[in-house]
Amino acid sequence: MKLKLIATDFAIDLGTSNILVYKKGEGLIINEPSSLVLDENYQKVEAVGQEAKDMLGKTHKNIQVVKPIKNGVITDFNLTEAMLNYFFGKVNEGFSFIQPKVVIVVPSGITDIQKRAVEDAALHAGSRDIILVDESLACAYGMNLSPEESKGILLINMGAGTSQVAVISLNGIVTSKTINKGGDYLDEKIVSYFRDNKNLEIGKNTAEKVKIALASLKVKDANMEMAVDGRDFTDSKPKTEIIKSNELVSTILPFADEICDMVFEVLEKTPPEISADIKKNGFALSGSLSQLSGMAEYIEKKTGLKSYHSEDPSTDAILGAGMILENPEKYLKYRK
């Protein structure tokens, strides 16, 4: 067994869809699905991460694929601890006499009980000290927006399990609105669309691929198409359907409108001085779902505000958590 005196500190983003890990001094080292494969007795972990996700929809009755984090919240403490043990072990192999300090990204709006569940799972998995960071605040750090300064930042964060519109200033959330809808919600809507309109049963992995390849709110993308394989509801035979991008607009548009409504609701509660900053700078887009084609342009048109984003919005939160790990005093300012 590998032994060392002090374990390396790291940051982790407990996402509904993916677990991302930032190792101090090295940067982002892990980006894997937050999935587990269990045996028939629901006791033994057979696979974790990408290996587990690849099995989704392909397992027999004796094993099952589970996700212990739903809408950014722990739904099964023991399974989350098992998953954290796996990822903690990938960061620090072997045994360390002094356990690591860990920065953990948590969804905005979670309760004190839910925060405690995250802390307990991380402590049991092997942490000596824990800093919990609001996801939107972490995104603002990751985008280098300097959220510790006395200026208003309007940030729209759309992930797999939750979406939030937040106004940030002085390392805190001034006002916000959160819904338990994101990329997974759209995947489910796409599954329903194929069932109701194409008489085709598809899995969630297939729905996710369709979303990434075809989902768009841009008129110019209307005729993009792809072949989708599934099972015919009538006779259960394998079946292939051709679908165009414009057919999926009905599954996306209600969600986009809900995000816009959230923006207006948050702006109504925003102090006038901060509103002036937002009018000048517009809104930041973050999270994997913010990359959906045409989403930024649609929100811009509805709100009258310009948007901006990083090169990879899906990693904003973990990079921000990494910045806090490297310089915690900058984050703790105004929060003591």
C-alpha cells in the first residue's frame, strides 16, 4: 500500500450528471458520470463513473444502474459515500496520515439538512476539512468575474439536474430563483416525444445524444436530421426513425421560456444599484445546458440583455472551486 504523510487537497463538483475533480497544483483531473452499478442485493458496487453509465439500459435483472445524486441533492447517503470513496481514491492513492482539505460545489438553494448530508458523506469518505461553495458562486469564480467585488453579476446556470438564475455580489447571492429542471429533464421530454409522436421507445442515453446533436432554437438548424434507433411500441421490433431539429422545438421552448420568466422574477427583486451593473454588462451563461444551440440568443431576445460565457461552461463550477481551493481567503472574505 502506498503511504504518504499529507494527502493532496482537491475540489469536487457533485453534479447530477457528472463528477468533476480539481487536484491542487494540477487542475482538472477527473470528469466522469455520477453513476453506480449495483448487484441484485443493492449492496455491492460493481462499477462507477463512465463504466457504469455505459451500462445504462443494457443490464440484466441481477444488476442495476443508479444515480445517488438527483437534482444536485444526495438521495442515498451510503451510495454517495461509496462513490466519493472511489473518486477520493483516484486523487490520493493509498493511505495518508493527514487527510485532504476538500472544496465541494453544492447546488444553490439546498437546505441545511442536505448540506449536512454532503459534509457527512465527504467526512466518511476521508476529508479533514470541508468548504461548501454555492454552485453559481463557483461558476462566477470559474469565469473570472470577480464575484468578491462590489458589483452586480447576473448569472444563469443550467446544469443536468437544476437551473438557477442568481444575482451575485460580495461573495454572496443577493437574490435567486432555482428550479429542479435541466439537461436530464429535457432528456425525459425527448423520450416522451418519441413515445407519443414516433411510437418509438428510446433510452435516456439515446435521448441525450439526440439532444446534443439536434436540439436547437435556431431557425437555420430546422432541417438538421439524424437517424434514431429504438424499439417499436406496437410489435417490440427494432425500429429506426428519422427526426429533424424543428420537431424538437416543442420540447425545448417551454423550458427556455421558464428560464426567461426566472430572469424577470429575479430582476424584480434586484436592488437598483445592481440593476445598473446588469444593464451594462448583461448576463453570464454557465452549465452544460447553456451550450444548447440558440439558447443564449433566445434569452437575449426575450430579456433585452446581452450574454457572455466561457470557453467551456460545463467546467466553470469546478474551475471556480479550484480557484477557491488555491486561495480560500479570497472566497471567505465577507463570509466570516
